[in-house]
Amino acid sequence: DSGVTQTPKHLITATGQRVTLRCSPRSGDLSVYWYQQSLDQGLQFLIQYYNGEERAKGNILERFSAQQFPDLHSELNLSSLELGDSALYFCASSVGSGFQETQYFGPGTRLLVL
Amino acid sequence: AQKITQTQPGMFVQEKEAVTLDCTYDTSDQSYGLFWYKQPSSGEMIFLIYQGSYDEQNATEGRYSLNFQKARKSANLVISASQLGDSAMYFCAMRVSRNTGFQKLVFGTGTRLLVSP
């Protein structure tokens, strides 16, 4: 158990809908990262937050947004869902944002868009 | 741009034998970290081992060791005394320190390891 929690574990929804994925980092970790793992794209970095502020953006679609709250938990919002958004979404956390710091991953949320 | 290459889509090994999973990387940065993660069929990503670009010694964590060859830009994972529970997907990843606050993990495509009795 990495100490990172994600809810829900599974999500099934329809095209055009909006969902929210939630992540609680390890105790003491200030950085939260979101990744998407799909069969065709592999593991892709989406976005990073550090202590409530957005730090970096990767291949995140405009239909997707995220935020980190004062208690450091984070939410990833996916809207106008398409079939291709079906994937495993991971949240990871680290103490700070240094390159040498290990990112610990949560169990993931498996999203299926029908 | 940073890139990780894992050329072995799948590997087979017998229980109790050692196995090496290959990883090569490409970066022009001098400061970077290399990571290996394990993803069992249940889906979670489990951190295994870390090697920093300035570390002079190869990293070891229990049965895992990292064969770091900086000049060749390779960071192979060695698993000694394989166990059935080692059957999983293994990902090599890199993180560079180029700009403050921007240090994403770049992943390879993974190697599926199957350990047979």
C-alpha cells in the first residue's frame, strides 16, 4: 500500500458525460501528479500540482481539468467524455517536486466510457 | 526531448533464476533520475528502485538491482531469484530537472515478465 488513495476504483459512464476522480496524497506529500494509462498511448503525464498550485501540464485535453485543495487532496474532472477517454487514471504524490523524489502511485481509477 | 526505450515486450524466466530487463534512455540533461515500477495484473503501480544520474554506485533494493551504465545510457533492472509473484509488467521511467517545478515522469512501453514454476 503506497499510502495514496483514489476513488472511485471503477467508473462506467456514457459519452458526453462528466466525471470527477479524487485523489488523496500520502501524508506529508505536497505534490500531486495525474497520469493516464491507455492501450494505445501508454502512460502519459497529464498535470502536476504542488501545494495547491498548478506546476506543470502535459498531454492534458482542454476537456480535462484538475485542482488541488487546501487539504492537498486533488480532483481530476473529465467532461464531454469520448470513447477514447477510457483508460486507467493514476494519481501519484511526492514530498516535493525535486527530480530525485520518488512518485508513489495510487491504485488508479479505471474509467470505461460507453 | 526525453525518451525511454524498453525493447523487450515480454520475458520468460524460471522460478529462482535471475532476469535482466533492459532500459535505455535519451536525455541531454545532466541531472536526472531513473525509476523502475512494477504493475501486476491488479493494475497498481509499485515503486521498485531509483538511480540518480550522479550516483556512483548501482542502486539495490532487496532482490532488485539496477545496472546503471551512464555512458551507454542504460539502466537495466536485475531481479535475482525470481518468484512467481514477480510476474507483472515492468516500467522504466525517467525524470529530469530542467525547469523548476517541471519534472514529469516519462515512461517506457514496459516489459511483461512471466515467471514459470
